[in-house]
Amino acid sequence: MSAEGLSRRRFFGLAGAGTAGVIAAGAAGGAIGRATAGEPLAPPASTATDAVPFTGEHQAGIVTPAQDRLHFVALDVITDDRAELVEMLQAWTAAARRMTAGQDAGEVGAVEGGQYAVPDDTGEALDLPASGLTLTIGFGPTLFTTADGVDRFGLADRRPGPLAELPAFPGEAIDPAISGGDLCVQACANDPQVAVHAVRNLVRLGAGVVSVRWSQLGFGRTSSTSSAQATPRNLFGFKDGTDNLKAEAPKALDQFVWVADDDPGADWLAGGSYVVTRKIRMRIEQWDTATLADQEQTIGRTKKAGAPLGQAAEFDPVDFAVQVDGQPAIPVRSHVALAHPTNSGTAILRRGYSFVDGSDGLGRLDAGLFFIAYQRDPETGFVQVQRNLRTDAMNEYVQHTSSAVFACPPGVTGPDDWWGRTLFS
Amino acid sequence: MSAEGLSRRRFFGLAGAGTAGVIAAGAAGGAIGRATAGEPLAPPASTATDAVPFTGEHQAGIVTPAQDRLHFVALDVITDDRAELVEMLQAWTAAARRMTAGQDAGEVGAVEGGQYAVPDDTGEALDLPASGLTLTIGFGPTLFTTADGVDRFGLADRRPGPLAELPAFPGEAIDPAISGGDLCVQACANDPQVAVHAVRNLVRLGAGVVSVRWSQLGFGRTSSTSSAQATPRNLFGFKDGTDNLKAEAPKALDQFVWVADDDPGADWLAGGSYVVTRKIRMRIEQWDTATLADQEQTIGRTKKAGAPLGQAAEFDPVDFAVQVDGQPAIPVRSHVALAHPTNSGTAILRRGYSFVDGSDGLGRLDAGLFFIAYQRDPETGFVQVQRNLRTDAMNEYVQHTSSAVFACPPGVTGPDDWWGRTLFS
């Protein structure tokens, strides 16, 4: 039985119009269906079972309303054969088209030579709907030139200047084992099993061509990327991403997120973006012993409402002129003050997730933020913001432990297009 | 403003009758609202936003229909003062009552001496509904007597015989750093942020009394504990837990799960149970290169339908007499054959979760099953089943890397009752 064109649900001959349809009814156009800011963040986005279109001018998974769960994987290419790499990217694209549409990655139960063959899908998502799955690919600096300067795949002269290793920042403790990578795939979905399934099946398709370098699960989105989404809370207990760039502001996205036609590398990267990932360990136990006043002065917003200090509601304007007792209501070293476009001079699209990776052997939870940000140029995006945060009061409570940067090509368009075509053709 | 008696939602003065109510409408009595077996496993159980009652004859979180997300934590007691431990258990109980009802663990924004005090809740679940949260406590063998035989808290003569370290099994590679523990708390919820929040706030309340020994997140339930639930799939891609003990079979639960009035330790443990946890690494890459026929012969069921081999549908009886070509349809060394009550002579209530903990440094996903099982006696429960699995064909694809056992007291009953009262009073 061929699964071509069948959704995972229809694969089992089921109507699929029951529970899923009812529950997704409130979620128009792939948005997450939780609307008015200030309303409770009722059921997480796993209520959005619909598919997000895979093709388009830009890759899905960047301004797509942030799904609730993440599986991010970075891979190293282990072959020297450019043709093998291209073949894998084509196979990945075909599988990504299928999986983001709620189908399996390939056939389960094909018969070869009278025997059931090795399944082309690992099966754990067979009964699950598309769940808003997006798969977003990126190419790391080392794909173009190794650290030793070797031009591995004839791509050395295609590397755009902005695709360079990030500089060091004060206070960080970067672990190379969970940093960098030749390729990345960001899988976001409203069901973690769907995101995990997608990464696993791509890794499986890449056997002999790529090897997993590191991977990270995130359980809760920490930013909104659409004004239709309620603002979630990070593990500091604060609303996060209120003033994030949003899908509904295309001019700002053109200015700060999408690579333009006259940018470096535009011949293959126009319409794409750069993604920076940073694993940020939160010193949860220290934070939890700080007073509410300390916490709010550190962030620059109130904890419950998420209002800028000196204001009443979450979406009140961030106004650095407001004073309380002759001092700025929003302290000048608070995170909001230093990160805000007004003071940092730039903006990035944040798309991070909370993580808990067990405990750290010292009786503490190993938890924090897996920071993901998209920008038109890492130097004028993340790097500029991060440099401005050197005196951030929040630095007392966080430490960056991983770092990576990837160039994300534009979206796959026609039925014959594939991930990386503009780079490799 | 006191948060006493207010739900987290009402804490913000919101009706809370909107989205959440609509979505939870199909989920009666805390069940997960996906019904008929064979229907698609539509949106994960995060659609169940309701509260599960905290009090009762038995602790919640054992036969409660398995929620979709897990945060399990094991802790070591770092005080020698029995009174401090008792005080913490009482504070934990109060917080658990609140959090399982969808409230915060304590007040955020209390004013002491004219200053905002340290918040009594960390805040990251402030906008979230109860989400089916259950918190289940257990006491490890080392709480009663240290490995050196020291009677730490005057409990040595209260240790029931069955509460003993598990024996070694062939092929396992147990890591002590993620095994054992004086106490455990299993937090299950339909929203991972709610489970993580609960564990974090209990750990915070236990500062100076307990220290986190290990903790584990699970993203997808791998068993049903109610016949109202559809059977989920594990990371082998197979339906798991079809023949699990179920809440709807109270006689079997009395026989196999609950400690009875004439069992060892019944003076404090009657109505309780024992939980065994095992982290089981799956050799995903090896499994994914096996043919479908090999996989099905290893498990003893079909991959798509989950039917016992030789039968057609998932809930068809497991019949070891059925033959195909003169051989048992279900191979004698298959996992189903060896684990089934018919052949193992016993039954356990499985309640495990899938995990992905990143990658292993060798290019492979670090993934598998965090196995959790409840039983009346570990020796005649997990240990007996596991011994019967020594020739299990599945052993080629799995390795146990952690082990723990805890005695879980009966449920908290009246408003003055607390976790461990029967043991410490």
C-alpha cells in the first residue's frame, strides 16, 4: 500500500473529522487560536492540529506563529562527496513536504522480494495530525570552509560575509560539544512527538551523510511571533516577547529579518535569514530567592501583568521617560531597557523555548532558555543586542553555554524545488 | 492581595470560561477525552485543562488516566533533623493541594516591611489552567536506612521488606548519578510547563532540607491507564500498553497494584503502592534499520494496527496458540510473549514516557523510554517481569541505564492530612 498523498490519519482509513476538527475550529489559518492578550494562556498550542504550508517565499518556522514545542538538531556532514550531500537535501525536502502535511516520511510496510522492507517511516507519529509542524533548515559557516580553510564542497566563495562564527562575550561558558554544526534543522510543532519524529526521520534519511552533533528539546515557547498569540512566560516567571517582531509587521521584518536583494550572499540567500542559537542556563535557585521588587527591577516589567514599570498593562508603551521618585521607572540596567530597539538600535525576531535537562549534579535543576533569534545580519542583530547587554542586571542570573549561527535559505517554492537548490545549483 | 482559594486564572480576575471550557468539554472526569480505540490520537491530552482531585484513598497519578507530559524528580534529604523533614512534607502537601487545583504554590507580591517579599510562587504557570496536574510522592529505601545502616530519621523499623534496592539484571548499565534517591515526586500534566513549575516550586520549598539528585522530563506518554484512552506509540513506533492494567479493572488493581491491609508495612503503606523507574535507552538507529517483519516479530504485534500477530485488530485477544506455518504467530521470544501476564505470571501498571535528551556525542539521538511501573510488591511485580524478559528479542535494541524504587504512601484524605503522615506519626 502506497502512502503517497495520504495524511497519516487517512492512512488508517479514518475520517479525522472528529475531535481534532472541533478543537482546531478556533485556530484559523494555522494561528494558535488564543487571542486577546491578557486572556489566560489556556490550552497550549497543541490544540492547533492543522498543517502549516511547507512552501513559500520564506521558509516556514520563522514568522509562523510560534508553536509550543521544539526539537532543534545540528549536524555535521561526514561525507566529502558533494553529490551525496545534494541527494540527501533533496530526500530531506521530499520527506519534509510529507511530514509537514501530516503524512509519514515514507512508506511503512512496503514489500521487497516477498519480504516486508525496512520501513521508510519510524512510525511513532502514525496516528498524529500535522500539529503545525514546521521544518526550517540552515547552513553553518563550517559547511563552506572548515576551520582549517579547506573548501569541502566547492562552496567557499559562496559564503556570505555575515555567516561567521560569533565573537566571544563576557561571562559566557561555551561548550563546543553543543555548539556549531554544518547544518541545522529546527522542528517546531504543537505536539512534541511530531517534532521528535520529524528530526529522527531526517537523521535517518541522512545516515552516512550527516551525523548528529547536538540536539535540544524545548517544551514551552518563550516568545510570540504573531500578535494573535498570547505572550507566554519564561522560567523567570515573566511574560517574554511582548515587544518581539511580529508576523503582522512586514516592513520591520524586511528591515530586520529577511536578507534583501542587495545584501551579501543574496544570489542564493535573498528571502532567507540568519538564525543564532544560544543555550542560556538560568540560575533558577538564585532567581527564586530574589524579592519581587528585585526581579521586576531586573527585568523592567511587572511580573503579573507584564507591564513596563511605571505603566499598567502589558502592551502599554515602553517609555523610558517615565519617572518614579525622580528615577527612571524602568532602570537603565534592566533587561528591557538595554534590549529594547530604542536603546539597542536594532531588533531581532526571537523564537526561543524553555528547557529542563534534568539536574546538574549539584542539586539544582539544569534549566533555562534555548534562545533562537532570526535576523538579516548576525552582526547588526544578535551581536549588537548582546553587546548592549554587557551591563544587563539579568547577567547575574544567566550564563550562555552554547552558541551557533546558520544561514537559512529562502523558502522552497515549486514542486521541484529543494532545500539548498539556490546554493548548490 | 492574597491568592488563597483563587485559581491561577481567577487570580487575574478573568472569567476563564472561554477557550479552556470549550476545549475541555469532551473530557469528562479528568479523562483525556479521546475515546474509541483506533481513532486517531488527535490533539495530545493538553486539551484536558481540568483539575484532577488531589485527595483520595489512593494518591492521584497512579491510575489517573496518564497525562501526556512528565517531570519526575528524585531528591536526597540533606538535613539530619526529622522535624525539618516533616515540616517540609507538610509544606509540600499544602503547595500540592494548591497547584493541582490550578492555583499558584503561594502568594506572588506579598508585602513585608513595606517591600515586596520573595514570591512564594515562581510565576511561570500563572496564566495556565490546572492541566490535569497530579503530584505523587514516594519514599526510597535510603530514607529508612543509609547504605551504611544508619537509622537517619528513626524510620529503620518502618521499612517494609519489599522496599529494597532492585537486583542487577543482565545487560544493564546503571548510572548511579541518575538512580536511587531518598524521595521522589512524579509530576504529570497535560502541559509540560505546569509539570515543570510544580517540581520547581516543591524543590524551592525544600531548600536546605532536600537536594535534587536527578530529574527526568518525558514528552509523550507510552501507556494508557484507562480504557477511555487511545493507545499511544513509543519511540519504536509501536502502540504500547494495549494490555496494561487499567483504572476500570479495580479487582486487578487490588491484586497487582495496591498494598493490602495484610502486606508488609501495611500500618503506613496500605492503599499505597511501589513505583519502579528505569531509564531505558533505545538503540534507535539499529531499530530503524530493521525490516518491518523483524520489528513485528521482536514486539509480537503488528506495527500499524497494533494487533497481536495472527490477529487483525489491536484489542483482539493475545492468543499464543495461534499458529502460522506451524510456528506460533507470536514468537516465544517476542516482547509481548514474555511480558504478558499469561507467561510472566504477574502484572504491573505501566505509566512510562518517551524521552529525548539531546545526542550522545557519537552522532546518535539519546532517546528512549523512561519506564515507570506501579505494583503491590516490586519482587513479584517489575523484578519478576524483568527476569522473564532475559531472553526478550527486544534486548538487542534497549539498555537500562537507571534504576530506582520508592514506596508511595496512600492518598491524602482530610484537609489536615499530609504526605507521609502515616509514616512519620
